[in-house]
Amino acid sequence: MSEPLVMIVDDELGLLELFAAMVRPLGCRVLLAHGGQQALVLLGEQTPDLLILDLAMPGVNGYDVLRRVKEVPRLDAMRVMVLTATGPSVAPATVDPRIDRWSSKPVSPREFRQMVAALLAED
């Protein structure tokens, strides 16, 4: 079995690198997207096993990315983890059935790795 591919999308470069450093030891290949527009381009070329997505980004935001994901049948099996400073309790109408896990920033490295490992282990 090949290494799972995890795409991380955030508009903050430092957070992209931090999250990537936490995912790589899990035996994953990591694809970084600096913002929603770059995520859409990469999702047109790649089929990640897991998408870790920030919602609050300038320009093409995480909600825009989620809408696009729903339109691409080959991405149906991809897991989606939202990692954002905006929690679902703030805007319940934005909770999307396409989201497999929702976590607020900041998140502890241990908790983050556990969530990623659990999502990758699900069938």
C-alpha cells in the first residue's frame, strides 16, 4: 500500500509548515496549498486521501474549496478535516456533511496527529 497523500490548505505559511511537520512522521506524503486558489489547482491534478482545510482565507476561502470538492466525483472518498479558528458553534449553518472532522486552532500536536491518524485509518 502506498503512503497516503494529505493536502494541507492554509493562508499562513508558518502553519502550513507546522502542520506538515506533524503529518510527515505518520508516513504520509504531504501536499501544501497556500490558500484556496492554489488548493483548487492542486485538487484538479491530485486526489488526496485527506484534505486538511482552513476556512477563513482571503480570496477563495475554505467554503469555496468545499463547494468545489462536492462537484468532483473522484474526490468522493477523500476525507475532509477542517482546522480553523472559527468553530461550528459560531455558525451552525456552515456545518457541512462533507466535513469528517472539525477542530479549532490552536490544536495540540498530539491531538492533531491523533485526528489525522484516525481519519486515515477509516475506510
